[in-house]
Amino acid sequence: MSNSFPSPFEIEGPEGVEGWEELYPYSSSFSDYRKDYEDNRFWFWDSMHWGKALTPWDATFMEAALASLSQMNSRHYRIPPADGVDFRILYGYAFLSPVGVDPSNIEARVPQFMERAGHYFGNWDDLYDSWLGKVKTTIGEIESIDFSPLPEMEDLEVITGGTALGSGGKLMSEYNRFRDLIMHAWQYHFEFLNLGYAAYLDFFGFCKEAFPSIPDLGIAKMVAGVEVDLFRPNEELKALAQKAVDLGIARNFDDPNNVSLDGDAGAEWTAAWDVAKDPWFNFTSGNGFYHFDKIWVENPDIPYTFIKDYIARIEAGEDISRPIEAIREERDRVVSEYRELLGSDEDREAFDGKLGLARVVFPYVENHNFYIEHWTMSVVWRKLKELGATLAKDGLLANADDLLFIRRDEVHEVLWDYYANWAVNAPTASAAHWAPIIERRRAIHAKLDAWKAPKALGAPPEVITEPFTIMLWGITSESVNNWLGSDEGAENELTGMAASPGTVEGIARIIYEPDEVNDLQQGEILVAPITAPSWAPVFPKIQACVTDIGGMMSHAAIVCREYGVPAVTGTGFGTDKIKTGDRIRVDGSSGKVTIL
Amino acid sequence: MCESCPIVDWEHELPTVRYFTARKVDADMTEHIVWFDRYEQAHKPFVGGKNASLGEMMMAELPVPPGFAITTVAYDQIWQDADLVTQVNDLLRSIDHDDFAANRAISEQIRSLIEAAPMPAAVATDIREAYAALCAHCGVDDIPVAVRSSATAEDLPDASFAGQQDTFLWVVGADAVIENVRKCWSSIFTDRAIAYRHSMGYLHQAIAMSVGVQKMIDPISSGVAFTLNPTNGDRSQVAIDASWGLGEAVVSGEVTPDNFLVDKVLREVIKREISDKGMEYCLTDSGAVEKLEITGERRTTPAVTDEDLTAIAILARRAEKHYGCPQDVEWALDKHLPTGDNVVMLQSRPETVWSQKPKTSVSSGGYDPMKSIVSTLVSPLHKKSE
């Protein structure tokens, strides 16, 4: 077992990708200029969020997310031990590195943190209400962005109103506004998240001290919300399935690609669909970070397939409703039993306080994912595609999706070309200029995408203490040691986080792409790099779930706990070692997966 | 004759004072029989410590094998026979406390007298009726029972030397029950018990004997459970040891039992160590206990299922809640009860190791949310999660 991962400067990428760095901003590449800094850090591939090679635009959202996360830690709340999470792109893949605060500076940040974070904890509910308002407004503003083609002639009002400002300039303004709003959304994403994790971790740490062997699940169960927006899309599907049965049009969903909704019953069902879809079906089949993620409203065959499954279960006499009362009772039981087992009234007071705060912050932790990754990003991708279509229509680009291969800063030049030559009414240069570049970049990207990035780079720290790294990515000192030793590890065993308890044996099915989710057969074990919230409808079908990456707050862990399905997350190599059809045993209580 | 011997008091008081007036008991108590599932605190002086604890377990809704206590009121009836009292006192008076061999012979004579004395008719009838009711309850004619002495010695610190606390296993039929009840009664006068009372200066009449009659358990497997994690004192877990057959094998340490850790709250098995179990104690058809070698796969087959473990953990937790402190319980899986409902508890007593350690507070002073969060963020989390 070696005690270090390869240096980022030693990694040999795939053949024939020379110049791959041009797909991304230079600030995101490893470089000789910062070699000393970069070579002495630990970098892990964030395959949980960015498992595929990034196009320039996919990279934009990675960079926006990491900068926003970092800024909240370092500049807003002054989290005492943690600055940001640094990020680089190596051969198309996102590598992250938590940045700790110099120990001698931690103390000075404590009063700053107490004042700033204290304000948020003290006014959480009001601030969260205002957050929901801000986010919905932002989504509305993004929706309102006008990327339509430049007109042949300005509207008469421009003349009669004496505004003088024309559509070409406005298009460039709209693009700037688009970029600003994206940055707003990502700052909102992290406005509460890190603080929410901190409050959760405080309760978590208390429980681990009071009950040294308490499973993470026990803690999560006490805090988890009963009615959660993130589960709402799935609940809406169930209601629509029930409605189809009640209206006698269940058979219309037999072929999800060809659903007829004619007639009165169909119209009544469609009316219900229209109410549910906005906003709940602005829901992506992936994690929202990639241009290829499919959004339910734009791909109704995806929700129709789930509805078809639910119809079958209703017709088989199954009760598919979410047992809210039972879930609430179970949560209350777990809380009261742990509380009762504490040693003193003083401990119970602290327990009540910490649990109370964790529950106040938790709706945000659970729900932000729907509002940003799903709803906001659905609209963002739609708008970006609109811009691509406009540029293709007016001959600036050969194809609408060429835009994905033009960096966000380069788009300004395309828009200038568009504007100037629309103004002059002369030929544009963009199509010819970009054709060879895009061809080259597409080829590079395809090669990068076929390449497998290393799990980690550089020297692992002695201990990993950055709380968010542990909580969200499930990266602990133990898991890093596992990665280091994986070459010598038992071929048929994997260890990860004991994310949801229970032991089962069954047949594995590897799912790499959201589109493959419907291949899952009743009783199989889902093995995936990660899972997405929109896969929830298949969870009742599966026996267990294994993921390569993800901590106790990862989606797989949350959903498995919700459905009582055993889960081991953050195994590192699940999709490498396990093959579809393998018989495996998943022990979600100890975090072990065995290939039988 | 022994000058300081308290027998004199007995002899002196008996003719005028009711036998156990000295024990300040509730004079309203007249019952010969108290069923375990009808036990109340007020019965305790009449049923003895062991029966009281079974009754209390029933009150806590713990699945104790069904049965009843024959109260000390019944025991007192035998001393209504003045001849018996005189004969016993004569024998006690003849004791030379330095001559152990002679004492043993006298003890045996006293015990024979008690065992041969006619049982008062009302007592015998009540015992027969209670046994018949137990048979009917279990749906078995002549149900095999365990007959146990359960001494009571109010005001005395330790009744354990009251008798040998005899237990007679696999007693079948009303006649055999009655015979063994008499044996339990007479066990108050074992040589050891006589010598103990003598050396402690206790009155012989300070001790009375109740007898427990309880359905025999024929265990598939049995073991013990601690209502905390013995390695770190974590009270959210139950540690369970289990092995095949009677609990004797586990208690005596003759086998390394399977060892499990069950989460009390989540009701999940979180750790299991299956050991190679080489032997077991079993009951033969005649009720004798025999030691058998275990062969083949059964040696390394878990002695309990996950469902059994969850049931044991829930019951152990119930005992802990009822008694208000961590418990050390003995349990068994009965062969003759339906699966899923076959866990029985034989005993529950306070856990002594962790309970005696000083309790450390995890909240360390008053709760201040912000200070607490800062300390969580600053102190490495991994330390807490290890």
C-alpha cells in the first residue's frame, strides 16, 4: 500500500487530447505557476456531482458551485476551521481539495463566526421564507430572459418611446443577466447549506459522544423531515397514477412513449398533470449539472413510465401512499427512546436544543436540492438551449449544441459578431471561425469522456477534519486509506458508509445512466456511481443500493432511509468490481458489500 | 445446650404468638396461591424474593413462563401442628454447633419430619387446583414444571442462606408437585441454613418459605443479554450472548457463545460474531439434564435468528425501562411455544459494571448553541465518530 496518490502533474490522460485545457478557464487548470501549492494538496475526484467529462458549459456550473460554497465558508460566515474547497479540472474531470484555516487564525474567526452564523441561526425561519421568495423570483427572472433571434426591424415602440436602445445590445445584456442570475442562484444554494450542515454536525457529534456506537441512520432518522419538498415530485406521480386508475384511463399508460389523453377523462387528467408539473416536474433524471440530464416536463415519457409502474402496483392492490403518520410516529419513537437513554437532565436539555436546531435547519438541507439543482437548473439549461437554437438559426453556429463547446467568456464574442453584423446587415464570421475549434473540442471531449479519472491525487492529509467533506462526500480518513489500499484489498469485498441498515443478498444491476433506471427488475440490487432524487420511484422495487461515492447526506442515503432499503454508499469502486448479474450481499449496517 | 441460641425465643413465643407476627405482615392476606400474572407489590412478603421478581417481570409485561407462587401463608399452615413444632424444637435444641456431622444428621431428621407431615387439606387442594389450571392454560395434561424455593426474610439483609434455594426441574403431576413443595419447605432447615442463622443470631422463624411452580422451559437456545454495549457503555445497544440448549452452558463458560450487538432504538443487529459451539446441555425425555456434544454445521450455525435477537432486545429494553437501570437478563427460546413468540425471560437483575462508573456528562455544562457548534467545527469530527 502506497501512502500517496499520484501527483496531478504525473497523470497521463488519454491519447490525442493535446490542448484539452482550452475547454476551460485557465484558472481551473493545474499549472507550473502554482505547482508547489497544488502538489502538496490532496485532491479527490468529485464523481458524485461530476462523474462525466465536462463540456465548457458543464464546467461553468461546477465552478459557480464551488466558488459559492467557498465564499460562504471563508468570506461570509468565517467558518473557523474551514475556508473553501479548491477546484481544478484535469482531463475534463473535477478535482476538489478542502482548504483548512491556519490553526493560528482559527481563534480570531470564532467571534466573527458567532456573530454572523448566530444571526442566521437566530432568524432561520424568516430568512428561509425570504430565501424561498428570492429563489422563486430568480427562477422567474431566468424564465423571463429573452434569447429570441434579433428582429428584422425594431418594434415601433422603440421609436415612439424614444428609447434608442435596440435588440442587439439587449441580447448581450440578457446574456450578462443570465450569467449574473446563475451566480445568484448558486450563492443562494450555499447561503444556508454550510450552516445547516454545521448545526446537523453539532447534533451528530453530541449523539456520537452520548452513544458511541449509534449508527448514522439513527441520527438522521431523528432529524429528517416528514414532509419534504424533494420527495414531492414522486408523491405527485403517485397521485397522478391513482387519478388515471380512478378515471379509468390506466391502460392509456401501457406505452409510456405513446400516451393518449383524448376525451373528457384525458382532459381531466391533463388538468391535474398541469397543476402538478409546475414546479414539481422541473425535475431532472440526473443531478442537474449536465446538459444531457433529462427534465421530466420536457421528456414526459420518463414520468409516464414511473406512472405506469405505480398503476401496476395500485392494480395489484398495493397501497403506494406514503405513510406520513407511521413515519412521524417512528421518528417520535426513535427520539424519545434515545432521549430517555441519556444520563442526565442536563444532557437531555442539550439534546433537545441541538435536535431542535438541527430540525429547524434541516428542511433547507433537504429541500434546496429541488429548488436549485432541479428547478433552477432545469430553467437554466432550457434557456441556454434557446440561445444555442437562436445562434444556429441565424447561422452563427452550425448546430444549436455547438454552444456547449464555447466557453462562457467566449460567448460574448459570438454575440458581438451577431449584433454587429445584424446591425450592419452583413455576413457573420462566427460559423467559420468556430467550426474547426468546435470539431476539435468535440473530439477531445469524447476522448476525455471515455477515460476513467483517478479517484484522488496528491498527498492525503493525516486526518480529514473538514466537516462538509465528510458529511456530503463521505470522504473520511478511513475511506481515503481504503482507496490507497484498494489494489491489495480482497477482490470480492468493498467497504463504504453504512448508510441505511439491513442485510440482503440479490442480483446486482449496474446503472451508469439515468436512462437505464427502468431496466431495474423487481428485487435487484442497484449499483451506481451515484443516484438522483428522481430515481425515487424505482426504490420500492429494489432490495438494496450500492454507490461509488456519497456520504450520509447523499441522495442515495436519504432515499434508502426513506424507503427502508439497505444501502452502502461511498464504496469507491462498486461499479468497477461488481458486474450486472453478480450475486452480492449488501450489509447496510456495517457498510460491507460482498460479491458471492 | 447453647446458651445464646435464639431457639429459646422460638420455643418461648410459639405458644402465644402467631408464627410470623414478628414479621409485621398484612394480616388480611389469606391466599395460599398467587399467580405470577396477578402479582402485586403487597404480595412480596408472602411470595419471597425470587417469586416476587418473576411477578414483577410479569407486571412489566415480560414473557415469564407461566406459573404461580405458593405463599408463606400456606407454609405457615404446617406449623399449626403443635406436635411438629415441639419435635422440631427438640431437635434444634439438641444441636451442638461445633459438630458438623451431627448437625447434618439433625437437619435431615427435621427435614424428614417436615416432609412427612400431612399437608393441610385446604393447602393441598389449592395447590392441586392451581396446577390443574396451569395444565389447562398450557393445554397439556400434567405439564412439566420447575418447583423452586423462594424464601422470604423481611427485615433481614440477605435471605439467600434461608435455605438451599432448591430447584426441582421437570416435575410432572400434582402429587409430584406437592412432594417437591414439601422439600422446598424443609430446605429452611438444611444444616447450612441452620448454622448460618445461628452464626448471624437470626431467629429461625424470621424465615418463611414460599414456593414457585412454573412451566418448564425446554430451550432451543438460551443466553444472557446486557442492556448496554459492554465495550463502551453505549446504552443504545443490547449485547446478546446465545448458545444452543440450556443457559447453563453460557453461564458456566463451557462454550464461547455467539455474540451479537443489537441497536435498541433502531432494532437492528449491528454486530454478529458466530462462534464454534462444541456442547450443550439438554433435557432428556425424563427431564434429566445431560451434556451433549454438538457436531456438524450446527456448531457454527447462529443459535438465534435476527427476529429472535430483535425480540430479545425489545424485551431486555422493557426490563431496563421497568427497573429504571441497565439490566443483565437471562432468556431462552422455548421449543414448545410458537416461533416469533417463543422468547421467555428467566431473570433480570441490575447490570453492575458500567452502572457503577461515575456518569460523565456529554453536555459539559449549560447548553449554548453557538459555542457548541463552534466546538463541533473546531474539534476534529473523526474523534467523535470513532
